[in-house]
Amino acid sequence: MKFMTSFDSRKLLRNARVVETNEDLVEFLDTIKASEVIAVDIESAGFFKYYFRVNLIQIATRDVAAVLDPQSITDFSPLVEFSKKNDKEWVFHGCEFDARVLIRDFNLSFSRIFDSLHAAEILGLPEIGLSSLCEKYFGFGLNKKLQKCDWSKRPLTDQMLEYCLLDAIMLIPIREIMIGSLESIGRLNWAREEFEYLSKVRCLEPDQPHNRGYRIKGSSLLPPKCRLVLKEVWELREEIAKQADKAPFMLLQNEALIEIARKAPRSIKGLSTIKSISPSFVQKYGEELRLAVKRGLENDISTLAEPEKHHPLPLDIHKLSAWEGEITKKLKETRDQIAQNLKIAPNILASGDTLSIISHERPQSIETLSSIGQLRKWQAELLGNSFLEILKVEPPPRVAKKRGKSTFRKR
């Protein structure tokens, strides 16, 4: 493997700056105003905190790099205006998270995007993590020992600065190599269409709700009365975590919740015997925890409801008829074969949910196919002819379920 040795990250690291004031932000943006390609990464202490906040924004060009500190900068309007300039291409690794957060929390704009994660998928690379890409193209991986570091802590150490800066600094040279690779195999237009879709649709989508309900490992094995206790102590932990802005697991592990629910101790002394609860937590919240257990034991079992599941698609799409299920199976087999020929992951061409929608809607042209299930034009063109042949098949007047027999027939 021949590595790209002309890029030296050490120069950018040596000259990198930490931007902590509104004035420094304006000055830094002035130094990069002529740059056409700008790499962005963010760090958060979300592993430790209840509420997600961006604690650092790393920005790099071909010549300079900086860490912006949102804990010190009070006015990001210059960056907002800077981001609206259409002559800039913003490079991310996984923009569906980073860009969406920056748009949501800072009102930034990214009209043109290059995403090295999606580019790696379109290239069919077996390893698509940023460290793996650095290893592939430059012969060294990124040190991920600080991946779960508490990025809200100040001052930032030299190790913290090097770690977070490299995540941004390496993106532009990776982009240069990937553009050449995509062009050489005729997939650059696929990537460009994908990036346009990301910037106009995916990065602007609202955050999906997380299922943070009390359905945790081991809860399904509990008797109903114990699950009522679990619900109450889980909700108490959530309230305490919100007030303290700490990750819930840092207060009480899920294993502790299960043990409390199973034993249902009715006194603080009983809670103290549970080894998975720290003495300090019992000392501070023991009475609240005891009352939560009491509420759970007193609640009526009929009030017990399972935590809601989030469905990314309308529920009726998941309830396919037997015939639609057979069509979906044929579409999946075809998709998988095309993906194998292209040496890319099947879901890059179309997700399983998208196949279900297609079998339900039964489009009869590539144009209508490309408007279904968020398929892009390049995906519809690759899948189109093969999919349309399958979708031409008429369902029988009555679809009877017969074990071991297929009802699939052509007109």
C-alpha cells in the first residue's frame, strides 16, 4: 500500500489555536475566509452529562486549525454568517450527527457537504471509521483513548487538544484521496448526489426520540409488581439525573435498578444492603428511593404500560400482506446481488424499510421509484430495471398462505 506522505499534520498541530473569545473568533474566521474547503468536528461530554451540549468545535483548513470553545465564546453570530457562504464546502465524518447538532444548537448552515463516512461506504471500504481511514491512507491510526473524555473540563490538556484537532485536520487530505478514488471508479456523481441529499434532508431532520424507558436488560423477566417498582425508581433516577445534569448510569447502574425492583426493600436500611447502590447515594436520596419503591408496590398492575417504541416509518408499512412480503423478499435478493457485484453493503443501495415501502407502493417507472423511500437517483437507476421487472408481477386474486409453496407468478 502506498501512503500519501506529503501531508504533515504536525505543522497544523503546532500552529493550532484555541479560540475562547468573541474577538478571537472574528479574527480566526478572517484568516480562513479565502478557504474553499473547511473540515469540522465536534466534541461533547454527553457520555457524562444528562443534557447533550457541544463542548468543542474543531475547524481545519489546508493551512490552519483551531478549537472553538463554546463554554467561553458568547456570540457565534460571526460563524453563523460565515457558514451561509455558498462557496464553502464543509467536510464531516458522519454529518448526520455533527452537522445536525451544529444546525440545531448554533443555527449554522451547510449548503455544500463532503462526508468521508458516506464516501467510504460508496467506495465499498471494509473499515469506514476515521481512524481506519487514516491507517489506510497515511499509515497511522488515531489514538482513541480519550474518546470518552469529559470534554466539559477545563483547562484542556495538550493530549486533549491533539486528539480533537486531529479529527478535523485529517479530514481534508482524506477528502482529496477519496475524490480521486470515487472518480476513478465512476462513483463521484453518486457521492455528490448523496452529499446533496444529506445537506438538504438528513441534516435538517428533527432528532428522533430515544427510547429511554424503563425497558432495560432483565426487566422483561420481572413479575408485573416488580416492574411497577422498576418504573418508579427509573423515573426517580431520571429526575435526579436531570437536576444534576449527570448521565443516569453515573448515579445508579441499570443492574441496581433491577435489584431494587426485584427485592423491593421497604426501608432505607433495606436499601443499604443492596451492594450495587453506593452508600453516598443512599445517604442523599435514600428517602426518595424508599418512597419510589412504596409507590411501585401500591400501584395497580392495570396501570402498567410498556415503554413506547419509536417507529421510523408509519406502522401500516410494517404490516405487509403475504404477497407484499414475497415481493419484498424478491427485491431484497435482487438488491443484495447488485450490491455484491458492486462490492458495497446492501443497505447503501436501499434499506429494508425502503424495500417494504416499494413493495407496498409498487411504482412502475424509475422516476416514481426514485421518489419512494428516500431513494436517490443513482440508487434508483442501479436498481430500477431489475426492480421494475419484479414489480410488474400481478398479485393473484386471492393470496392463500400455503406452507412451502410460492404464489409468485408473472402476468
